[in-house]
Amino acid sequence: VVEARLSDAEFFWNKDKTQNIVKKVSQLKTMNFFRGLGTYFDKVQRMRMIGAIISDEVLISKEKVELTASICKADLVSESVGEFPELQGIIGGHLSNAQGFDKDIVDAIKDQYLPIGLDSSIPKKSYSITLSISDKIDTLTGFFGINEKPTSSKDPYALRRTALGIIRILIENKKDLKINDLFSHCFNFYLNQGLSLKNESLKKDILIFLKDRFRYYLKEKNIRHDIIDAVAETLDLNKISSAYEKARSLNKVINKPVGENIILSYKRAFNILNSESQNIRENLTNTTDPSIFKNDFEKALYKKTSELKEYFSGMTNKQNFDETLIYLATAKNEVFDFFDNVKVNDESEVIKKNRLELLNFFCKTNENFIDFKLIKDIDE
């Protein structure tokens, strides 16, 4: 049986490799992607346009990306894949290689379906990353757009795996991409093809879904649950990799002096603010007036917080978050000196409000890193 199957494979392969892969692309017009989502030809046109946008961001050849996307599904109409469907992508890579295509294109076509699980390999090269992300963005936009979403018990189209694939590719390549924009563009590409995506809460649903997969990934990496909550609460899809790196850095030091100093300082300030009435909290405008400070402890905390704010304003995606946390921890002296020597609840309402504004300024500045409100107190 094995010998017969290998003989069939050889026959189909020898036939397929003589047929121009570019000329096979038009045959995708006869192959439906999914009801309501057009054909595979429609899909590769959308992938071409998504890939072109990504190429501008990662600074690779737009023309090569568009060519890769155009031919990446051509093996679906080959006889080899018709007989051995589990080889889709792999056959495409071999066909493009046999027909003299660039190695970047060959590798991208082979890698387009990766990763296939939590532990499988991921695309590592720029063209492979671009094609794989383009495919997954298109698939999620389409299926969520027609409300073919996973339920708690069923995921027939492996959309959880698709979403986790996006997250893994970004995190494990330490790369942030403008994922929000890509979903918006992809939605429009469907509409421009005359395909109707009825789900009016599409972007919100995809955000919730990706957040859930992001949480799952962090849990598998043994990140503490409250850190996962804190980083996921305000997750920006354009900064998935950075969010993970922040969580990983905080997880490493949370039970060490650096982490404890950050949490103790933040919680002392936050708990004072939280003890005030909601009406007072809502009237805080994050505008501290240094001209009415009464002592050096207020001035010192204001100066330190201003330095932290300036530090955060200069942060980049390549930031070393371990160093950021070490710097945040240095505010402990100013915070503790303030509370040991300053009465926040001053008789003067103006002074009291200004001191609350100062504490609010400190907390908001810290929250540039992560939502520390959701991190457990040290003694919890």
C-alpha cells in the first residue's frame, strides 16, 4: 500500500511541476474559500493587499510580498494536494522552488500555515511572517465577519489556533505590528469585493478573542494571574509583543525587592486615592500645582514623578523593560518620605486636593507601564 501511494505521489508531482504555478492561480476562482467569503482567488487578493501594508512596516519588498501572496494557494489546485491535502503549503513551496522562485518566496509559502499549535515552530523570516500574518488576519476577519465564531465547546474552523498563531509569531519574533489597522483594512477589502460582513461588532469581538488567546499564552508561560489581568486589561493589539515583554519582566521581579518596592509605592498612593469619595476622585484633573507645595517632600515626589513621566514619554518598542522596572522602583524613597511626613487630608481643601492630584499624577505615571491597580497587594 505504501509503495503504491509513493508511486501515486511521484506521478502527481512530476505532472504538477511541469505546470506553471503562476498560470494555476486563475483556477482558484473555481474554488470556494467559505460560503460568504468568496473564492480562494478572492482570498489571495486580500492577502496581497494586507501583505503590502505589512511590507511597508517591516521594510521589505512590496513586489515580492505581493507575488508570494498571489501564488501561495496555487498548490490547492495541484493534483498532489488533491491527493494529499495535508501537504498544502509544503507542495507549494516545492513547486515554487522547482520553478526557480526566490528562496524568500519558497520559504514563505512553506511556512504560511505555521504555527500549528502551542509548541510547533513559527515563521522567523520577514517574508514568512508577513504571509502567515496576512493569511490569519484574513481568516479571522472573514469568519468573525459572518459570525462563524467559536463557541465554548466548538471551534470547527480552528480559529483559536489561528489567533494564537498571530500572538506567537509576534511575541516570539519580538515584533509589534499595527494589527488593529490590518483588521480594519481587511474588513474594507472584503467589502470592496462585494462580500458582506454582517457582524457589526466585528472589531470588538476580535479584540476580545485575541485578548483571550493572549491570556492563554501568558498562562502557559507561567505568568502570575494578576499580572496577566493587569496587562490584558489595557491590551493594545498594536503592541502585543511589548505587552508580553512587560508582563514577563514584572513576573521575574514581582517577589523580589524591585517588584515589592514598586507595588508598595503604588499601592500606598492608590489606596489613599481610593479611600476618597467617588465625587472627589472624579474631580481630579491630573494637574498638580507645584507653586502651592508646603514642604520639600511634596516637591521631591513631584520631581521624581515628572522624571518618570519624561522617561515613559521617551520609551520605544525596543525598550528594556527590566531596566524600566528598576527605575520605577527608585521612587520608593520619595513616596515613603512623603507619607511619613505629609498629611494628605489637610485642613485646607485647596492643599488637600493638590496633594491628591500629586498622588494621582504618580499613579497615572506608573500605569504607563501596566495597570498596577490589578496587581495584588504584597501581603495578599
